Amino acid sequence: MATIKFMLQSESNNAPIYLRLSVGKGNTPKRKTREFIDAKSWSKAKGYPNDKEVEGKNLKSKLIDLESYVQKQLNADDAKGLTIDGNWLEKTIDKFHDRIEPDSLDYLIPYGEHFLKRLPYQTTSKGKKGVDASTITKYKTIVEKLRGFQEHMNKTYLVRDVNMTFHAEFLEYLETVESISDNTAGRYLAFVKTIVLNAQKNGITISPQIADFKGFSIKVPIVTLTFKEIEQVKAAVYKDEKMDIARDWLVMSCFLGQRASDLFRMNKQMVEKHHGYRFISLTQQKTQKAVQIPIHEEVDIILKKYSGQFPPLFAKNLGSNSAMYDRLLKDVCAIAKINTITEGNLTDPKTKKYGKGNYPKWMLVSSHIGRRSFATNFYAKNEYPTPLLMAVTGHSTETMFLEYIGKKPMDYAIQLAEIWAAKSEKKCTTQLLTLKAV
């Protein structure tokens, strides 16, 4: 059991009082208490001031309060797995005297808000000032999720409380209370760690367990629309105008290969003509890569439908627009009878639990399906070299592109075998024709 003792190391008339904490063999940190006393008024036997005078009684009372406070903090922090050392003791004594207010940056939510305010002025690893709007939005979401978690747990967290116990409890909250997918929850944990490590750079005490506090990602089944299914969507009849517009955006997305954040920013002014061909030129919001997308005939048909303009948006706010589009897509694909039973991740309508299962494909459709369908469908055609497709999607490496569409080593081997078989068959046919001619 830990013991606490007060002592002097000076015989002066203004000697600093030390607190020594014994928490185990070889672990006896000692720090100044911020209190001073005339050494003659100190009782070595009792480890307290002589209490014959009012001043001594008051000082003794204060030291007893400090002892109680340190013991209470020790019990709480030791249970959380925090390192109890000289730094911890000094910080604890400081807190006893300052009685840090709830808006102190030692607390998780206030520090998260401070972190958010500094993002626009942060210098990135590439030497750029500030971060993009989407990054700020992500961290705003994280702070709100942390606030919700804190209310759910009925507890106020310090930055140093972010340890492996916090990791498990926050993950459980995200998945059971917020019904957030595994991969999104994994990203949220990584964002929390970024905030905590930033706090450490600013002198805030953090848990030594932060090294093991990690996000994660789980490979989810890839869902795409085939060319045949895209034709089904094109042929379907929609009485609702919004669904008709959603259908047009979906078809276009399957031939443009862009994220929803870029898709819905497209406008007539982005259409340019080079060497007799028309392109959509834009800078991708997420990667800041400039891409030029040739206008496919399917895209051109839809542009002509709207007199050269892109289809209307569902809301002025792009975030709201994407959310409405996501909801409409499922109905669009249901009416088009995109019913193939497909493996995917979904919140099961019956169990209300998020996880992997087999569902009619229309239930798994989301705004990202257009970009992935573009990459997957055109990769399957030999006449489209991968670098050409990467120039449209904006993937930096072929490895990233192939991982994005879920290609495995065996897929490459089969593709090569098919090419060789086709060449061999062509060679045999040529030889046979030559023999017949002779």
C-alpha cells in the first residue's frame, strides 16, 4: 500500500516542505508541496508542524488535505494504469493548489475545442498553412462524439484519461449507442489519438498507454454496379423527380470515377475542350490532385438532357446534398431491380446490429458506388490500361488502385493466363490457316 510522508531538507527559518510518496520498491518520488515553515516549528517524529500555535494548526490542516487529495488521485490513476512517478506527483500537487477549472486544457473536451481552433493555422507536413474544410469537419465530429460519450458515461475526462480502458469503452459506445460502422469507429479512435498526442506537445500530461491506443480498419466487401445493372438503372421509370435526378447522378458517377465531394461540385464551367475532345477539369477536394476526365457518351447524354448543365442538386449544402442522395439511391436501385444477393456490411433491419451479411444489392448502395464501379468495370476491359484509369480516379500508385477495387494476386495470375491463352490460340489459328493455304 502506498504511503505519504512530509519532510524537511533544510534547517532554515523558511524551509520548503516536501511530500514523499512510496508506491513500491524503488519508486519513492519526492516533490515540494509549495508550503514553507521555520524548521524549529517542525516535528520530525510526527511529520507535521507543531500545532501549539494557530499558524501551525492551519498549516497541518492544509497538509492533511493535500495528503488526502494525493491519495485519492493515486487510487484513481493507479486503477487506470497510469504511471505514478515524480512527474505525476508534481502535477497532482499543482492541481491541488490551483484547483484547475473544468475549462482547463488538461480536460479532453476543452482541449479538443482548442485543437479545432488551431487547425486553420496549423502548418502541415507539406508546408501548407491550415487544413482543408473536410478535415476540420471530421475533427468537429470527433469532438461531438467525445462530448456525447462523456454525457453517456456521466463523467468528465482529462486528456490523461485516454488510455486502453477509454479505448474499449469509447469503441463500445460508438458501435452500440451511435451504431457507427467498424471502419468509421476505427478512424475515430485514430483521430482521438492525434488530439492527445498534440496535447502532449503542448505540455499536457497523457497516459503512457497512448502508444497502444490505435485505430483500425476492417476490410469490407466491395460493392459495385456492373454495366448490365447500370443499363437497368437507365431503363427504369421514376415518377418522382428527385429520384430521376438521383438516377442521372448515379449513371454519371459510374463514368466519371469521382468521390461524391467532387461529383457534386461539377459545373458547366469545368468543361474544357482540348485537341477536339471535351473534358471535365477539377482539383479533387480530398487529395488536391488536378484531374482531367474525358466526357463519356453516357455523361454527354445526361448533360444534353439538362441543356449542357449538370443535374440539379438536392440541397445547397454539399453535406446535406450527399446525405439526401444516399437515401434516394437505395430506392433508385430497388425500383431498377438491382436485387442480386450480395455480401456487404449493413445495419441489419431485424437485429439492428451493424455487420457483414448477404442482402439484395440495392440495400448496400451508397454514394461511393459510382467511383468504385468506374474503376472496377473499366479495369476489367483489356483496352483500358491501369495508368489511364488512375489518371481519372487520382490514385497515386497502382497498388492503391488495385487494392481499391479488391484485386488479389490470383486475379492477376488468372488475367495473365487468359492473355497467354488468347495469344496461344491466335498463334495456333494462324499456323492452321497457313497449313491449309499450303
